[in-house]
Amino acid sequence: MWQSEPSSGKYGEFPYQNTPQPVDSPFIHYLALHETARRRTLEWAPHLRNIDVLPNTFAHRRAAVTEHNAGFRRVHGIPEDVPLLSRITRIVPQKRIDRDLHLLAGLAGRTGAYLFVAGEPAECPAEYERLTALAARLGVAGRVVFGGRLAPHEADLAGAPGRFSVRDLLAHTTLVTFLTSYDYESYGNPVGEAIASGVPYVSTRYELYDTVYGNKGFRAPVLDVGVSDLPTVSFVDEVAELLENDTERAAMADFNHELGRRHFGRDSAERLLDRLFLVPMGERTRMSVVLPVFDEAANLPAVLDSLYHQRGAAGPLDRSLYEIVLVDNNSTDDTVAIARRFAEDHPDLPVHVVAEPEQGVACARRTGMDFASARSRGRGPGADERFLLVSADADCRVDPDWLCELFTAMESGKAAIGVCDYYYSAEHFTGRPRLWDAISKTLRCRAVTFALFGGFPDGKGFAVDRDVYDRVGGIEIFYQLQGGRFVNHLSDDWDFGIKVRGSGEDIVYAPGSRVEINPRRVDHAIDEVITGRAYGSDGIIVMRDIRVDAPGPGRESDLTAEEALQAWEFSVKDFTPKNTILPVLLTPSLLDDDAVVEFFGAGLAERLGRRIAEITEEMRVVDFTPIHSYKTPCYRLYFEFAEEIFARLRATVGEDIGHPPPLPPCLRDVPPDRFPEFVKYYCEDRESGDAHNYFGNGGVF
């Protein structure tokens, strides 16, 4: 109410003394049109607990010339070959139609455009007379059509030949204009209708423009009325160039149409209702497979097929035991359509499609797991049985025994997390023996340490007990600054495993639960792997898009000997702190396990335990940031014990593991008796990111 008639006095000024506050009730769920409305409502009524955003939705169907509307221009005296600007509005002063007339005048002589105003002239005769006089004064009266009110919906015209709807107008429109006043309009439905109909638009930056459209990335010329009340020369030029460039105009319309489908499509209401009124889960369901997706149309059919054809101990796995939760993270291709078709074609396997608008796989994974966790508690008689939340990756394929082996391993050991085995198909690297050698050595090291310590979850495949997931607070999203913008930290899966293990829970390795890694992770990031920048640099852990059609060619040839050495060194530097030191840092009692002592050797195990206790006590009050509370001490312990740990890896994995990569230059000349001291300074330096660059996060293998 405050947004639609702010100056009417009908509701009074904030805190709106002329209207009652909404009542907080578990039986009422309030909906606001956008985030600003939600925020202001909570400022007025902070006691409300149940309030969500449900934007206006539109039927995203392109407007088209049909037999019914083919004569629209002829009926209204508009030539067929001229650009048509359309303003769909009430003819009242607050709508500022005078701006459209000034824009039309500015375009005179360049485009020959016409302006159609869809509104009722009789609503405010004085304003209509003022506008017609202005059009005459500006010399555009012959190119302005006040066409009267059009039917809002095509269905309203049933049995009424000769009448037209808004969509009939949009079918003939070149550009929708919305040069409205700053403080009158609220949502801006004409812009939404243009987007949904596949028509480009121009607008003023009215009060809520950025909230509704601008901040979501829609493309359009926008007039800043805080700077100039009427269209400026530069704004007119921008509009003229758009009218003259058919290719640019079509691209803008297509981009907005697809973006609009995501934010304002009819299924946005369905997504909210699915969350508020969760679809019941089958009583026998024991696992939800969460699949975050972003533009995975090329890979998704094979991935879904591999999930559908899971095997149990005696044949096909009973599909009533598991479901798929596909989380769409703003896909612009056919990803969602493919998922929905799959669900229709395979009714015996439940598939749910939910949306996560915040970009980032961590956000999508959290949304899917939260969705599955909430629904799993309403399974009726089966609600008390143990329930697993399973993470899968949309570009990797799981083996037929993947789910069964993972479930069995977790049930037998009652571990909180089950970790899969990951592998590449060697056939993909035929003819690239150096690259394959670096990859296979990493996989061999991982097999040894995962068997000893259980490993840590990787988004490509792991499972977590739902009760433990809820108890530790679920997936946590960390943010970093990159180029002045906050971005998701990439290692949410590892961070989550650390949080679970740090809470005292066990992790089990399930070697029979296998996931084949898509080789594009190597092919299209190999240069970053070689230089240790696969996951960013200078402390920022962000991996670029590595889809096959991403910019930049992948490598198909083998590495040189020097490149292979660099790739291996960055891989093993990433691997060793995480997989040999981090487990005992989080669970020092592992150093009492006979197999772990045998791996390290009694002397090294004893000294590691003593040093972990010292560093833990030293950092107890120094560092409150979770990501650094494991990363920094891991790096420190790596430098202090690298030679001995590599000796144990050579003894258990193979002599080809070799020796630790060279130290950073700044540590090479440090006096031996002060080495741990300077290692601490190096690893805790948050400003330069040198430690991050050294370790390089080259663990893409």
C-alpha cells in the first residue's frame, strides 16, 4: 500500500497510522511483491515471522502477429514500415507521458517512429488536452495515436471482433516506453509485460526500478530522472541506435525474455509454494540425491540416466528408496526442461526441481539439502529411520553401485559422512602419458589416505546423515572479495566436512561407491593447473567456467616434462596438507590408531600430536575465522613435517611420489632454529595471498 499510493494520504505516513498492522500468526503467510516491500513491511511490523517475496508473474510467450491482430496498425493509421513505440498506461499527470512525446520529438528525422498510447483519454480530460497540445507544439501530433484502453487479456475479447488486447499491441511494437515519474509507479508491470512478450523496452529509473528489474541484470536504456527531467540528447541517441539496429534490439529482447522467465515466469509462484507447502516424501524414501545445475543441458541426460539405473545387491535398486532434488542455479539453456521431461518419462523415480537465484554451487547445494531435510521429516511411519542427504555433480557420472555402496558403508559404520571414490577414464588421456602420470599419482595417494582417514566430502559425491547436517547448521557459505564484488568461496564441501568432523563425528570412505570425473575439469583448466592457479590466486578461491564451450581452448596434447612436474607439484602441495595433516589436526585421537601410527611411524606420529596440541593452544583466541582455523595450521604443519611425510608417502604409495616441491623463496634462507616462526608469518599473511599462491589449489585432479 505504501508503494502504490505514497502521496494519497489514504494510509498516512509511516508507520501508517490509518491502517492496522498485519497480525503475526502461524496460520498466515504474508507475501510481498519484491524485497524492498518485504524489508519495509518488516520495518513497520518487525514481529512478522512468515513473510516471503512473490513477484508479479507473467506468461512468457512471445507476442506474435496473428489473423486476429494483423490489421492493428491499419486500424490505427500506423504505417507498416515504421518503428512503433508503445506506452501502456493511464492518461493521468503522474504517468509523465509528456516524456514520451519529447522522446518522439527527439527521434524526429532519424527513425520516423510513431507512438501509441494505450489509455483512456476520458479518465483525465485536462491531461489529455495538455498532451495533445504538447504533441502539436513539438511537431509530432501526426505520429501520436491515443488508442484508448486495450483489453488486458486476449481472453477478454472472445466474441468481440475489431477490439484488441495489450498483447495485440505488443505484437506490432518495436519498443515499449515506460518513462514514468520517479515516485508514483510501484512495480512497473508494463516493463514485465514487454519482457515476457519478447519486446525491448526503455524506462526511467523510478523508485523501484532497480529493485524489480535493474539489479537483476535486465538490459535497457534507462533515463535517470534525478539528473534530467526530460530525455537527454544522449538518451535519445541511445534509443535511436537501438531502433536502427535490428540485431542489437533482438539480442536485448531475447536476453531479457530468458532472464524474465527465470525471475517472473509463472513457475516462480510454484517454486515458492513448493517450499511453503512441501511435496510429501514417500514413506520408504531413505536418500535424497541433490544435484546442483547451471547450464548442464549437454551432460544432464547421461547423469540422470546413471542415477536412474542404480543397482542394489540383487538387481535394480528399489527406486522408492531414493529421489532426485535438482537445484537450478539460473540456467539459461534447456536444463530445467530436460529435468522435467525426465521426470515425466520416469514416474517411478521422484524428481523435484527447485530454484536457487543466488549464483554459486555452494548456495545451490545448500538449498537442495535444506529442501530435502525439511521434507524428509514428514515421511509418516518412516520418519524415524535414518535419512541421508547425498551430493552429486551434474557433470560427473556415477557407477551403477554408487548409492548402494555408499548407503551400505554408512550403515555398517554409522558414520555421519560417507565419501565416494573418484576416478577418470584412462582412455581419455591416451597419448598424454605425462599428464596421466600426474593424475594417477594423485589418485593413488588419495586411495591410501582416504582408507586411513576417511577423507573429506567432495561435491562430486558424498552423503551426510540428515540429523547431523541439521545439528551442525548445514552447508555454510563463505564469501570473498573478487574485483570489488562478493563471491562464494568454492570449497563449501570441504568446509562442511571439516565442520562435521570437528564436531566429533566420523567420516567413512566407501571405495565401492565410485564417481567418474568429467575430464573437462582437466582439459579446460590445464594451464591453471600447471601454474597452480586452477582455483584463483591471491587468496581468492574461484574457478572459472570450464564447460566445453567456455572461452579458451582446452589442451589435447600432452604436457612437456617441465609442465608435468609443475602440475604434479601443485597437485601434491594441495593434496598433502588436506589429506595427511588436516584429519589428525581435527581428530588428534587418530594418532592413537594402529594403522595411522604405522603409516606415519611412531616417532613422527608422536611429534605431530605434540605440535598439533601446541598450535591449537596458540591459535585458540587468535583466529576466529573457520576457514583459516584449519587452513593456516595445515600449511604450517606441512612445512614443518614435509620431508618426513613425503618419505612415508614414498614408502606406502610408491617411490615415484618423490620429494617435497621446493620451498617458497622467502623461506629458503630462514635460520633453521627460527623456521617454524617464519612459517607462521608466511601462512598467516592474509594480505598478499602468497601462501595461497604457493599451494595453488591445484587439486583439480
